[in-house]
Amino acid sequence: MKACVLLSGGMDSVTALYHTARTHPVAAALSFDYGSKHNARELPFAARHAEMLGIPHHIVPLDFMRAHFASNLLIDGGEIPDGHYAEQSMKQTVVPFRNGIMLSIAAGFAESKGADALVIAAHSGDHAIYPDCREEFMLAMESAILHGTYAGIRVLRPFIAMDKAAIARRGAELGVDFALTWSCYKGGEIHCGTCGTCVERREAFLLAGLTDPTIYQNHPPLPPAP
């Protein structure tokens, strides 16, 4: 089964790229520039890891999302909230139907590249906040893509039952350099250390028993999970 990997440049998708490269031929890695505050920080890491593995890397611009969608994650949106990743305030960072749009584009891309599978790094920690990361959604999208392509493209989600700490451990096993990944939704020069995705990143390394290679602007005590 030849796969295309959705690759943001974050620690989950980079780990998924390395994981997939161990288990399947990888036709390409596909990134999306959709106008998020942190796209400019993530995408160079996506390109770097694809190059390190000798995998073709492509970036698809989705300017319409920044222009027409409402989300604090987007450059023209409001402030990124601080706090725990599972807090209700993180709903402000939802980009409506983002994964649905990206998977749909990736399906056409994959079939054009002779692949018969897509890999997405959705994980259990995403479920509380992002409806398009939940297994019910993934099953429905896979059914649509499977029936809507001649290749019968599958949607592989190797981390769907794993939490972020388990992904960190898997990445460490695969030799992923997590210093070359990006999480912070604020998209500054370094990770802020206090937004939901920074908190999730810090918590993942702590729970995994791994050294966190990330430089943070602030490093306060981790907030409790809701």
C-alpha cells in the first residue's frame, strides 16, 4: 500500500511521516498553507523532514480559508487562548471543517500520484475540541474517499487511539528530532509555553518521560486538565 502523508510540521504529523516510512512506501508528503498564525513556523520543518527522508514534499495554498473562515487560529483572527489544550476556550482555534477540506484535496492528490492510502496524525487528545479529528468523522471521510476514488483510497490514522505522550514515545523510538517540529499556535519566534498547544506539548514530553528539546518563552507550572 503506497501512502501520502498529511504533514503539517508539528510533532504528531512528523512522527506519522517517520512511522509510515517504516511501514509503507511513501509517494509524497502534503502540507497546506491555509493562513494560520503558525503556518510560517511549521512548514519549513515539514519540508526539512521530508527532505531528510528523501520523500517528495508539496505545499498546497488554501488562501480562501484565511479570507472567508472564522477562527482565532487564522492570521486575521483573534487572540490565541492560553490554558490547557482540553479547555472549552480552545474551540476558538477550530478552523471549520479543516480536516475535511484537506483530506478531500489529499484524496485527489494521492490518486494522481498513484497512491492508495492517506495518513493523518489525528489522535485521542484532539477529540474533545476538534470534531473533524474524531473517529466517527474519520470513518465517514474514509468511506466517502474509498467510494469516490478509482483507487479505493484508504484513510490510515495510526495514532487515533493514542495520546500525545504515546506519540512522543513513538517518535523517540523512530529517532525523530522533536527540536525540528513546531506546536505553538501563536507562531512567534519561539514557543510561547502557555497556549493550549504549548501546554499539550510540554505535558506530552513530561508524561512520556522524555527530555523536551523545545525552547519556551515562558515555562510556568502546567495547568490542570479540566
